[in-house]
Amino acid sequence: MKRLALVAALAAVAATAQAAPSTYNIDNSHTYPHFSYSHLGYSTQTHKFDKTSGKVVMDFDAKTGSVDVTIDATSVNTGFALFDEHIQAEDFFHTAKYPTITFKSTDMKFKGNKPVSVAGDLTIKGVTKPVKLDITHFKCMPHPMLKAPACGANATAKVKRSEFNMGKNVPFVSDEVTLTLAIEAVMEQPDAQ
């Protein structure tokens, strides 16, 4: 009888451990935040940022989670050094004063076992606005090379840059900007703390 009680207690502990939230660290080398907009109606231009950090916390049993992302705005990469400088100037990102862009989630919605959207506060150029990112792809599985649990997602939202004090050249260059975050994150291991 004691043995049965011990087995039941161990099973309860194991179930609690599995139900606990898991923290995933963003893998900068496989995370691709980018933005696109209409340039004079001629074409859709897309630019990216090269440096991203942060954490994703997932609790699949409770169907909750959180996202905390920091993008280094000085790492903006348009493909042209001169335009990189131009877009970091005061009229746009003003990276000398506001070197980072942040997104801190306030709510995550699930459909079945997968998150489908995450709402939160987006801060660009010192201005914070509520934004909802629609998750268009999501997958978790053991990482074949890193030998650790990992998750990846693609999420997108539309914002008006004028709301972040970046409205120069509107409407010739579109006010509406599509933000896209392609993200991969690896589970934080206990011995990594």
C-alpha cells in the first residue's frame, strides 16, 4: 500500500513538472524581424533587423504564454549602408536616442494546442501602442542539432508608422507598415542559469 502511495505521489510530482511553464531563449541566428511598406506605389520594400533577443514562455496545459522581444534598431539592414544611416536618423527610428524596439505581450490566444495570436505593447521611438500579432505558423519539437526542445513561429501585424512619430513622406511612402517576426527559440536548460 505504501508503495502504491509513493508511486501516486511521484506521478503527481511528474504531472506538475510537465504542467509548469517552459522558458525558451530566442535564437538570434534564426530570428528574422522585418518590415515592409509601399514605396511610392512602385514596389513593396522589405527591410530587416539583424539583432534580436528575448524570451518566450509557454504553458501548453494552461494554454497561456508570453513573449518578451527586444530588437536592436541600430541593426536595421536595408541592403544599403547609406539608407541604413538615413532610416536611423531622427525622422525615422532615431536610434541615437531610441536604440531598441520592444514587444511585451499581455495576452496569448490558443486554438487547440497552438497559439494563434499574441497581443501586447509595441514600443518604437519611445512610443508604446497596443498591437496584436497574428501567428501564421507555429511548431515545437526537439531540435535535431542542439538536442533540446525548441519552438518556432511566424507572426505578423500591421501598424501605422505615423503613430510612432515616424510619419515623414506619408502618403507617398505608405503609412501602413507590415511587421513580420520569424522566430526560433530554444528551451532554457536548468544548468544554463
